[in-house]
Amino acid sequence: MKKDQNYIKKLFLTYSATLLLILTVFFAISLLFLYREQYHRNIQIQSQLSLKVQEQTEASLKEMDRIINGLLFNKSFMKIMKSSVSDPDLMNYSDQVIESFVALDAPLFSTYRIIAFNDSYYYTLAKTGENPDLIKSAALSYPWKEEILNADGKKVFIPPHRDTFDDEHQLVYSVARTITDGKQNYGFIEVQNIYSQLENYCKLTEASGSVIIFSPEGSFVYPAVSGETDSKLADLYQTICSTGEDSGSLRLGQKQVSYHISKYSGWITAIYCPISEFVPYGLEIIVLTGSIFLLLSLLSLLTIRIVAKRLAAPLTGLSEAIGRVTIDNMNVTLNTTSNIVEINKINQAFRTMFDQLKEAIARNIQSCANEERAAYLALQAQMNPHTLYNTISMIESVSYMNGDKEVSNLCICFSQMLRYISDYSKREYTVQDELGHLNNYVSLIEKRHEGKLSIRIHADPSLLSAVLPKFTIQPLVENVVKHGFSSQIHELKIEVIIEPDSRGWHLIVKDNGRGFSNDAISMIYRQFQEGDATMADHGDVINTKIGNLGLTNIYIRFRILYGDSFYIDIGNNPDSSGAYIELSVITEV
């Protein structure tokens, strides 16, 4: 039953993981699609709101400029303003000028102030009380005189400022022109609107976000106090100007911005909204999608659980039948009513197995009777290593007598290698011992690859007595011969260098072969780390499978012999020809 439960669990987990992955991908794509669609739709809404704010602001400016143009084309008004320059007694004309103001401002009377003035006299229509002395003083110190004069009769849009003609100093925005007949200037006309009207235009009730309006020079029109904006919005003017487009949408940091540039006033109207708030009901979409996903997942898991149990039911019955099989009960009858082809095949295989098992038991009983004798014969057949040495010596002698000195020398080298391999009479082995074994190997392997292999050995005489693990140098050279040959080189050159350095001595084996791949180097160092970890945990490194006499084997034996005084470096030569292995032992601290 336990195995059946494990199988059902595995079946359930496999199907569940697959289905949940599919559902997750599906809902993630759906959620992304819905979010992107709503995001692009909100960009359109934001752009439309930006255009609406611009049109309302522009309509207000045009209405103010319409009043100014109406006065400039009013002959009576122009005559009065021309006369005011030289005639100080113009009180009789005041009512006539005010009537012109009222006629042009009617029927909405949307302006806050209409004022025509020069250094001698002024006429004003305002929704506040008047202080003649204050107005005269403000007219004389009017701050936009130079700007308006430089406009040469064209309209000038004055951004929000404090009304200097009023004691209350209301915040207003205005349009102004010079009073001129093209030859001479007779004063100035300014039409003001209260700033709260501009605020009403910029209030957003249909979407999230905030409005900002720049003048053509980059100063803030709305909000009038620049401190209400952050440093990134201060850079928005330059960003919009750099696009070269009259309208558009863009990302600025963590904000989505839509803008329109008025061809009439040059004012830039922009609406910005934090990305996190740009889709106002994005959280609701996520919650709804997540709820649907969770519900479907639970239903799917329940369905998969039921299906897994039904699929595993025949195997459960088969497992129970197999569980009743013992050495004394070999006649179990299996249920063959399953309509699953695979289960029926398993039943047939199980019956066949019974027959084969009975036959195998009979053979096993017969073979046990001869086991001790077979073991005895196997022990008797073991060969004493000295028999092998003597046989090789006999072949060497016959070769020498027949004049084949080359075969004789090869037999001598091979015999010496066998003796070194099987000799464990010494507790420590030196560089000289290893070099002797290496020279015998070189004689054999260079003959094997004659003309294609060159091995050069350089060992400092002072290091011949240095201790190192047995089977170190020859396996390193053998690895190079085994893996270093490449179709790009005509002769594989191997160099073995043993020499002292500033802190001890090192052994270097380098070649001009194919070199290591990056993956191979990473794998080798990872094996080194695993060996260090095993030794640190006092694990069994003697019986660990570490690749025969490979690099990891050599690394662990050096670590056991020298501890932290041993280092190894593996890599490719700087000129990209071949590889190197450097074993370093520190003897001085």
C-alpha cells in the first residue's frame, strides 16, 4: 500500500504541477493583457483630458484678447486714449470708456478686471473696490511695460501673478497689449481673470492625476507656486520640448504624462499620474483574477486527485497480489478483469516471472552445492605477481638474445612500472621515485605515439628528495596524452617542470594541446570543493569514488599530506595554446 500511495502522490503531483503551470501562465498572460489594454485606454483618456484643459484655458485667453481687440478697434476709445496723453481733464469720458468695457464683457462678465492706462490717466472696470492712488502708482511701476512694448502691438500672455492694481492683491492671469495706432503708443490694456478660474479648468474629476501648465519660457503657469511640483516635473518642460511634437504621451520616471502645446498661446498643458495609480482599479483586477485562479486551481486539484486514484486502482490490486507472494506461496492467482491493456500485460509478465522464478530457485540450489569448490578453485588460480614479473623478464631475455633490443628495453620499462605500481613497502615516495616511474612510462608512450609526442622533463636536483603522494606525476602526463591531442597540432608537446619558488616548490605540467573548456575547469574546481567539504566533515574520502587517479584523487591526497600548505591552479596558457596544471607546496611561512 505504501508504494501505491507514493505512486498516486507522484501522479497527483505531476499532473497538478503541469496544470498549475498552464493555469499560471494563462492567467499571467490574461492579467498582463487586461492591464496593458486598460493602461493604453487610460493614456487616451489622459490625453483627452489634457486637450480639454488646454481648450478651456485657451478659450479664456481668447475671450480676454477679444475684449482687447474690441477696444483697439473702437474709434471713440482710441480717440480718448490719444487725448489722455495731453489732456488731463478726461473725467467726462470715463463713463463712455466704462460703457465700452461693459459692452465687450457682457453678457457673461467673466473677467476680473479690464484696465486701460498710461502715465497720465487710467480707466478700469473691476469686481473689487478701487483705490485711485494705488492704481496710479501701480500704473507708473507696471512691471510688464518693457515686455509688452517689445511685443510691438501683439498680445502678451501674463502668467499668474498678484494684482498690483488692488489692495487685496488677488492672484490673477491676464492678456495685455499696447494701445497704438501703428505710429505711437498711447498706453496699455490688460484684461485679467481670477486664478481660481484657471484652477477650475485644471481640476480632474474623471481620472487620477494632476495638471501642470508651462509658459513658452518654461515657467509654471499652473500651479502658480512652483513648490507644488517636484524636481522631475521641473525637467518635464525640457523633455516635452525635446520631442518636437505638439502633443503626445510619455513616461517620466515613475509617472505617465500626456501633453498638448497650444498654438495660440504657446502654453504647455500636461497631465501626469504615478504609474502605480494610473490604472485605478488595477488592484481589483488582480484580486478578481487571483480569486478565479485560486478557485479553478482547487477544482482542478480535486479532479486530478480523483482521476489519479482511479488510474492507480489496478496497480493497487496488483501490488496486493504481489505482496502475498512468498517462498512457500508461488501459486497466487491475479485478477485479470482489468480493461487496461498495460495492466493486463503486467499480469501476464507477473505469471511468466513466477515460472522463471521457480526454475531459478532450482538452479540456485544446485549451484550452491558447488559454491565452496568454485571458491577454492578461484583461490588456487590466483597468480603471484612475481610470476608476471618473471614472465616479462623471460620475454625480455628472449628479445635480447634475438637482437631485438627495442622490445627488450620496452619489456624492462614495463616490468619496472609493474613493480612500482605493486610496491607499497615504503611509507613515503619522493620526486625521484615518481620521475623514475614517469621515465618508464615516457619510454612506452613515446614509442606508442612515435613522431607525434614529445615529453620534456626538468627537475631541480635539490627537489629530488621532496615528498609527494605516489602516482602523481605520471597520471598527470597520462591525462594530457589522453585528452590533449587535437587535429590542429602536428606534435603534442608536454613539459614537466619541478622547481623551487619563493615560498617552497611547485610542479607544473603544461602542453600545447586542445586545452580545457570553461565548463571543465568549473567542474574540476567544484570537485575540489566537494573533496574539501568531505574532509572538513571527517567523511570517508578513502572509499569515495573520485575518478581513479584523476585530478580530484591527486588533490585529496596532496591535501591529506600537506593540508593548507598545498595549492593547485588549473587553466589554459595565455597564448591560447594548450593548458597547464600547477601544484604548489609552501614550505616557508
